[in-house]
Amino acid sequence: MTDKTAKKRTKHDLTVLYVEDDDVTRVSLVNFLERNVTVLHVAHNGMEGLSLFETSKPDLIITDIRMPVMDGLAMSKAIKEKNKSTPIIVTTSHNDVHLLLSAIDIGIDKYIVKPIKFEQLGAAINSCANSLYQERQIRQLNEDLRQNNKRLSEKTLYLDSILRSSSDVGIVAMDLDFCIRYFSPAAEKLLGVKIERAMGFPIPELFQKSGLKPSFLDEAAALITEDSDYTFPFTTKVEDISYLLECRLSGIWERKSELAGFVLTVHDITERHNREELIKASLREKEVLLREVHHRVKNNMQIISSLMRLQARYIDDEKLVAIFKDSENRIKSMALVHEKLYKTNDMARIDFAAYVKSLTYGLYSSYSIHGSVSLNVDIGDVTLGIDTAIPCGLIINELISNSLKYAFTSGERGEVSVSLRETEDGFFELIVKDTGAGIPESIDFRNSESLGLQLVVSLSEDQLHGKISLNRDNGTAFTIKFKEFTNNHFEQTPPAQ
């Protein structure tokens, strides 16, 4: 085929916002997008993209996920909060199940893994464009219906003239008694009812065969207003082909906000539903693999712990034995996190109260504490991600170990307590204290020669990015104030002193 006879590619009548920080990828995709859309705006990070969204009002957004200043998911979440109907396509070179789950929670429409194939991106743009064109038609239709004071039959003729070519969305117009006044060819195909048999009949009769009660449209109609519709799923079978439909009931409003009838739009979402089921199946498979990873990590750590315990039996130096024992307890505290994640339904977060109880009871058993020193764990319904739970567990392990070894003389009674609460400013406050002898004033815990205290300070400030303080009144009380990691990025707002 020569250039003269070849058909030119038709640009989509869309305004597109493209956000990408990588120069090579951006140049390549900008050239492709300029050939396929009428207006293109380009941003280099999420913050710039959010600003352009406010000014350019794009029809479609294509964005990378990992970017400086503000990442693509944070930008997408802010945009969806402003306008949840704006379609967003995300691209990423990280095939991360947690990123995918976050994208689904935000409401991302398409998810493309890099390197990006132009055919794949073009198909995604075509799909979003078709949905936008249909939404524009429906919005235009409703606007025309609101402004039109003619009889419902005249409106039906208008509907028939602009929607007969639509094959993806079925349109049914009804009067106030739900009698059908217009029935599009697409509705005929999706609902399996001939136009001549539908016209003039009440639409509830068409749905009764699928088990919907006759009064469901009356109940739905009572919920709609000029600004809100009622959406419900519907399954039908036509010529041995099953369709999963999304039905939306809207009102036809006259100029004086008087309800004149109803419009039912029927959209075939079978393919979308099947894709979602495939994604869910893939996520379940990845969850099984992730659970196995946690299980194996836990087992390997337990093997290391057992080897250290066996090795310590051949050491006569009590100081070396104590070092081995401390290291063994640190490994156990990390292995316990993986064990809890392996056994829970939520692979991303851990029940921190249950974890701390298991950890502290294990320490009591390790140091052979029998009744003279009581333990109090005050942690409510708190769950933490693994990146926060592990350093917290190590901190608790070090501080309780110090209390059990040094705070109380043999047979002395006392109490060791651990508490965690969330403050009003969104931070967590972890307190580990005992009623023992206390750390002498001469010891600076930030510059101590003790490896345990060095770990506590390092974990608190470098890992949790928090603030640590010591109260020597009535024993020893360490307080660590920190904020949890969010979406793999830490909010660097320092806690109040």
C-alpha cells in the first residue's frame, strides 16, 4: 500500500496530561502521543502534574509511578479525590503486587508494565477514549433532555437519531410509570428483547426473569436526584452468551426540576469483570508465593538462632555466652515478624499487640524470670507494616532484655511494661519502662558503650526517623515517638519535642 492510498491515523479528540521523570521514556512517548491526541501537556513529576491538572483540565492522564517530589500514586489519589471520573493510566517498571493493590484502591483505570509497547498503550488510550466519548454522549443527552420541554415521544425520536449507531451502551427511555418509550438496538442485543416487544411495556417485566423483585425500580427511583443516579449490576443470557451488565438509572428533568421520566443505560462490563477476576487470581497466586517467602525466612532465621544456641554451649566465657544469647534474641524478634505475617490473612501488616506479647513472653522464658518481675503489655488494636514492626520489635527486645538483666536484683519484685498508642497528631508513641534501679545519671544513653543502647538509638532515629527520650524517675522509661512509613515513603515531619 502506498502512502497516497494508506489511511491516515485519526487523532483522538482528547486533552492528555503525561507525567514522566525519565527523559528517554518521556521523549519516546511524547512523539507517540502527539500523533494520537489533539492536545498534550507534559510534566516531569507528580507535583507539576497536579498543578497542570488544575489548569488544563485533561480528559486522560498517563503517569509513571516512581518519581521525585511526588510519586504517581500520590498524584493520582489527589486527582481522584477532586474528580474520580478522570481516567488514569499508570506505567511502571516495578511489577510490585503492593503497588498494584494501591493502584486498584485509588481507582486507577489501566496498569501498564514497562517497557511500554506502543500497541498496548494505544489500545489503552482507545479504550479510555471510547468510554469518554460515550460519557460525553450521555451527558449531552441528559443536558438536551433537561432543556427540552417537548413531549416524551419527541425526545424519543431525538434519542433514536443519535444513539442508533451505539453498539456498546444500551439506552432505554421510560415514562414515570416505567413504560418503555425508547429502546435502542444495543439494548435489544444486551437484554435479549426485541424492540417491538419492549415498546410500551413496563420495564420491570424484563428484569423479573432474572430474579429482581418488581418493586426494585421504584426503590431505585426514590434515591435518584438531578445530581445523582442509581447503579446496579445485572446478568443476562442471550443466545447462549452470558453478559454482565452495569445498569444506571437516571432521571429526565424538566426546566423546573420536575421529573418527567427515566433513562436506563446498560453497559456491557463482562470483559472488564473477566480482567478483574484474572487480576484477583494473579494476586492470590502472588500472595501464596509471598506467604511462602515469609515462611522460609522465618525458618532460616530459626535455624540461625538454633545454631547460635548450640554454639554457645561450647563456650565457657560467660560474657561471650551473653553476647550469643543477645544476638539469638534479636534474630528471634525478627523471625517472629515473619512468622506472624505467614499466619495472618493480611500479608502487609502485623497485629502488633499479639507480636509484642509473643516477643516479651519469649524473653521472660529466655532469662528464666518466674513471678518476681511482672509484665504489662498495653497495646490496643494496632497494626504495623513490616518496615516499622521489625525495628520496633528490636527496640523492645533490647530494652526489655536490659531491664531483665540489670534493673532488678535476684528475687526483687518489680514491673516491666510496654505500651503503644497513636497520638492526636498522627504519630505513634512507644514506651518501654521498668520500676527497677534505673540507669545512673552518669551514663549518657546516646553515647553508651552498650551495643544494645546503641542499637536502640540507631533504630529509633535512623530506621523509624523518630525521637527518643529517657525518664529516670521511679526506674527507667524510654519513649520513642515516630510516624509509620506510608507507600514506601516516609513523611519527614519531625514529631513534637
